[in-house]
Amino acid sequence: MLNIYICEDDPKQRRQIAQTVHNAISIEELDMQIAIRTGDPHELIENIANKNETGIYFLDVDLQADINGIQLGEIIRKHDPRGFIIYITTHAEMSLLTFTYKVEALDYIVKDERDKISARIKECLININEKYSTAATDVLKSFYVKNKEKTVHMAYEDIVFFETSATAHKVLLHANDRSIEFYSNMNDIKDKLDDRFIRCHRSYIVNLDKLEEVDKTNRVAKFVNGQSCFISTRGMKLLTDAMKA
């Protein structure tokens, strides 16, 4: 899921941008969410620091703060070099500064064109979704999950483990920041994954890269996100052999 960050000092305009973004996500069924909407650029910086994830940023240029939106974009680039930055501002004349500061903005939307703002925001989000999906397919291996709400592509590196659901014929995918329930079975899932995933129990498939500890005495796998799962006797051998490889 792509997180969206909105930094606009005017509360009314901030609400309008957030509502437009929310509507586009709902209508287009995009795998995105608004993580923060704020007038304080430092709150945004603090939130993305050390996250190591790709985000979407809607920024004003004049933030009535000690740094402006162009400088904020430069800082964002240090934390999120692949992030998508869109400026929504009245200062069209400052668009050239995005090149000076090497911000590489995806778009520069002028607030004076009020009748076009919603359409431009929607176009940006659709464009980003296509770019991100292509990148995930070409660069990062992904697992595709389809449920009633939407189709989600989940990069392998974000998956912690799979678990058989209490609901018949369903499986739970546990990721870094959420869990998704969908119709499938463990055999079909295992066939689609690469060697980093080990079926350590008939009810669990784990990502070796997300293991923090293997408790051999109690036969429990502990993950970096604090979750855990059981390991069968056969699964323990598969797991320990894979970890040695």
C-alpha cells in the first residue's frame, strides 16, 4: 500500500485536497491511504524518517514555516528517492526551482485553475498507481491478492507470513503494516512464491527474511514485526536447512 502525505498550511485547502484524494482512491479502488495531512513540514519529515518506503506527497510551496515546499521536497528526496511529489500551489513561477533543488516533481498543479485541480489530482494518482505497479512487477517480486474490495499487489519484501484462516477456504497474509484475508489455499500460494518462503507448518508459510528468532525448544518462529507462528517437526528441519543455505 502506498501512503499519501499532504502538507498544506491552509486548513480549508488541506481538507479539500484530502477529500479529493480520498474520493479518487475510493472510486478507482487504488491501494493507497492518507497517512498524514498537516500544515507542519517537520511533522511530515519526522513521520517518513527511517521508514524506507515509497510515498506520495502533495505539497504547497509557501508553507508559512522555516522551510518552503521546495526545500521540503529536497529533504523528502533524501528519505524517499523514489517517492512521487506533486505540488499544489499558487506560486507557478517557482516551478523551475524544483529543477534547481533536484526535487523531480511528478506534477505542478496551480491552485488558480480550481476547476481542474480535482481532475489533475486523480490523474496523478492513477498515473502513480500504474508506475508503481509496473516497478513492483519489474523490480520487486510481488504476490497479488484479490478480495471483495480490491486487487492488491504485495511486494515479497513486505510479506511476513501466510496463515490459514479460521474461515474455511481462506488465508491470511500478514504484511509489515496490515493483514489481508482472501480466498486461496496454502498449496497454491506456496507454488507461486520463491525460495525465501518456507512452509514450516501445514498452517503457515514464512518469509525467511522476516524471521527474528527461531525458538527450537517451543517450536515457534518469531518475526521482526512482533508476530509469531508455530513450527512443525518437519517444518523445523526445512526451516533450519533453508537458514543454513
